[in-house]
Amino acid sequence: MFGNIGATELIIILVLALIIFGPGKLPEVGKAIGRSIREFKRAQSGLDEADEQGGAKLPPKDGAQPGDRPEK
């Protein structure tokens, strides 16, 4: 997806980010993006491990709990 972004494009993006966020906020924005990427990777690897073990344990969408009996 980002394979054809060159050095010129990266410099333009960084200059725009510096103008928009300012030099004081830019490190905070970078840290937040880094944490988000790390969290996403951690969650992704957790789902991959759950798939290998027989599927992810997700709650039902209707709000019922796994031991609930349907009403008649």
C-alpha cells in the first residue's frame, strides 16, 4: 500500500504534520500512534492464537450469556 511513497512525499507529510500539530505536540502524537500500532499488533496476534486453538471466544451479539437458556 505504501510501497511507492518516496523521500519527497515523506518530507512533505512530516512538514505538514509539524505545521498542523506544532513542535510541542508532535512527540505526543508519535507516541500515541506507536502505542496504537503496538496494541493493534498485540490484539491481532491474540486473535491468531485463538484461531489456532479452535476459535475466538466472542460473546453472542444479542447480549445473551453463554449459559443462558432461551425463553419459551
